[in-house]
Amino acid sequence: MDKPLIKIEQLTIFSPKDAKYIKLLATQLGSEFQPFSKKDLKDMLTSTATHLFVAREPKTQKIVGMITLIVYRIPYVKKAYLDDVIVDEDFRGQKIGSLLMEKALAHAKNSGATFADLTAHPSRTEANLLYAKFGFKKRNTNVYRLTL
């Protein structure tokens, strides 16, 4: 039996059901997960810089994957940043991550971004292989974080 086709779409309208699916996915990201409110998600969906793309299983309408794209300008260049690339554990191995990457990168390019950055923990082997497949290269840089 063929697996159902997955639909990739940009989420722009808040729904409590979608928020539930997103929370379930976000918990699969590991220790980085922080609880978020309806307002947090609504703010993100109405932002002109932030774009949330989701993979939806058509039969159940369940969100089974997501990727966040942030497109922003600094004085000399427009940049894109990819974050929270996640596919539900039950749906991995179906090229959903690739479909999400394709959609987000096409949007970044159409938005005028010159390049796209992302970070990935070394232990996420499959994710790192996916990023390399798309042509991402490791940069010789340090990543710093200050908790505010």
C-alpha cells in the first residue's frame, strides 16, 4: 500500500488544532523545547520575517513536520535562517524533511535572500546528512548564545 502524499504549506492562520500538532512536534526537538502560548504562535504567524512551513498528512490533516524560515535584512545583505526542522518520528524516512527544505529554500530565494544559515547538533546524524545533501557547508565560526 502506498504511503499518503504529504502536502507542504505555509501556515499563516492560527488554529488550536494546528497549535496542538506543533507542540507535539516541538517536544521531539529535545531539551531546547520551551512551552509556548497561543499568542506566541499567532505573533509568529503574522510576522513578516518569520515563515512557518508545515507538512500535513491530507487524510487526517495532522501536521507531521515543520521548518521555520526567518528572512531578514542587515545593511548590506538579505539573509535567511532555518530553524526547528523536525519530522514526526512516525513519518521519518519519507523524504518529508527534503520537501520542507525545498519549500523553505525556494521561499528564501524568492524573498531575495543571498544565503541561508542553520545550525545542527552533531548528534542529529540524519539532519546533518540532509543539510549536506542540499549543499550546506560547515562554517569556521563559533556560535554564541546569551540567555536574556
